Amino acid sequence: MPEIKVVALAPDPAERAVLQMLVDGTGIAHTEHAFPGYPVVATDPTLRRIHDLNPTVVIVDVPADNIMSALRAIELIHLEAPKSVIFAIGDMTHPQTIISIMRAGAREFLERPANTNTLLEAFVRLAATQRKAKGDFQRGRVFAFLNSKGGSGATTLAVNTALALQAAHGSSALVDLAPMGHAHLHLSMQAQFSVSDAMQNLHRMDESLLIGYMSRHRNGLDLLAGVSDPGAAHPPVGADFARLFDLLVGHYRHIVVDLSTRLDAATRTMCDLADAVLLVAQADVPSLWSATRVRDFLASGGGSRDRIRLVLNRYRKMPGFGESEVEGTTGLKLFRTVPNQYALVSNAIDRGIPVVQQNHSELAQYFGDFASALVSNEDTTRRRSWPLTNVFRSA
């Protein structure tokens, strides 16, 4: 592995010295230069110097009392030195700050105090990703399905959409984050490991270990199964999901997430990570009423309402209450309506043969079209950067 050239930015001289010691101690990287301040404008001499040095990695210290300056510096470096990868080091106590840092362009957020092993693992991951990428690798997209109320059909839509994406594009995964996971039953699969196992081993997780936790469906779809005992589940932490999904988007082209009826802080973080949130409801008063409450719940965590799309399941047209009325009632853009074929879907679930695999059915074709619509604009709508990448938390 070629030696990795690193530039560090830290206002505090003690932090600069520690960062240089840690970087040089990895044995595969060296500190080319350490700057005592942050760039504030595009013409800042620090930026020009970073550009001239052309480091592989720029490490930015994010002090708790000067977050905005560090955030601005990351934005500038990301724009003016795009060939350099940005690592941030700071506190893990404010998830929204971490989200902002990662959206600004940082690839990794390492928890303070960092250590040599943490940096070494990050450098190795970077080198592996760059070898895999060959210069043009794009991170996968995440689509989260969430019920407006119980029984709306989020799991059914998530399973069939994931299968359709795998059939059309390959390299797809389904992650079951429901309070009690049922996705493996829909797929008639036996999963040896669950998302809880993955969460409990995040401190040593890499791509190889992650793949070991996945179960392979016969059509090639990989499943990270949900928990079967919610009382034994690993406590959900936003940073955990960020670390897990960083690995997933680095390996798969499309990741479908079944949140089912889960509504907690982790759900808000997950929806903020997602490229699109499909809120599944039905065209009845209780379901649409619940959809507006779930919409407000997700938005109250600082997430963007623009990424939330309404899906009406088991849809039947009603006189005087059309799609425009639904959008007006919920304040959400209607993405798709799913026709009401309850008997077919119910039978598919009982048999463990998802509708999308029953090629003779019109509904199977519908799910294929649904998946195509979901990714049809991915080249133009893909986010500039992954919002929460390689977030570490203490064990």
C-alpha cells in the first residue's frame, strides 16, 4: 500500500501534535503539514497550500466551541480540493452536528479521542475503497419504507421493491429495521444473523464481516434480517446506523430499508440518511391522519420533508376524493398508488413467494415499474455526498 499523505487542521497546538503523532504512528501515513487555523474564504492561502500539497487525506479537528468554523472549512476544502478525502474528528454527543459535518463533505467522522488503531482502520478502508472504485465508484442509494400506521404494507412494498431492484440492477440489499422483523418470512428465508448482531459488532465491523451477516436470497438479493426478540435488540443509536449504512452504501448499489411501524430517534436518523422515504398509507381517514403526524415527527428531527414521498397502498378510487385531495390533506407529494389485490398479496406472504417473483401477475409488473420509477432519476438526483459516513462511537 503506498504511503498516505495527510494534512491536518487544528487550532489547538496540543491537538495538532496528537494528530501528527497518531497519523505517523499508523505506519502507512505521514503528516505532510499541520495548519493552526481554518480557511474562511475560497481565496484563503491555507486552501491554496492544501491544493498545492495535494494530500490524500485532510483531517479536520472539530472543537466543541468552534464547530461552525470547522464546518465552513470542510465545505471549502471539499469544493476547492475535491481529490482529497476529508476526515473529521470531534465529539459524538450531537448527532445533528455530525450530520452537518458529513453533508459538508467529510467522508469519516472519528470520535475524540482518536487513536492510532482507529486511524489505521480508516486509512485501510479508504485504500480498499479507492482500489475498488478505480476512480469512478458511486455510493449506493438508500430507500426507506415506513408505515403511517400498523398494517399499511411497508414490509410488503419493501420486500418486493428490493427484489425488483435486484432483478433489474443487481447489487441490492434489504435491511429489516422493524421493531420485530418479518422480511425473512416474506422471502421464506432462514437467517442465521440479524441486524442486532451487526449492531453489537460495529466496533470491529468491516465489509467482509458485514457480508458475513447477510443472508442471500435465491434471486441474489442480500438480506440483513430483523430482530425476532425486540427485548434483546441492541439499543438504537443514530451513530450506529450511520456506521452500518456507510458500509452498505459502499458495497451495494441499492439498499432498501423496512422500518415498518418503527417510530423513534433512530428512525429519524435513518430517514435523514435515506435518499427517499416512502411513507406507506391507505386512502382512509385514520391512515392519512397518521401520515401527517408521522411526517411532522420525521421533520421535527431536522430532516428534510422533501425526501418524504407518500405511497397509497391497496388503492381504490373514491368519488370526490382523488390524488390531489390526498396531497392537500397530508402535505406530501404522492409518489405512487398500489392497486388493491389483497388476496394475491396475502397468499404470497403465506407461501413465502413475493408477488414480484410471480411473473404472471399484473401486480408483479407493477412492482417492477415502481422500482424503475424510484431509481429513474438517480443520476441527476444523487446527493453530492453521503450525509453520515463512518461515524464511530465508543463501545
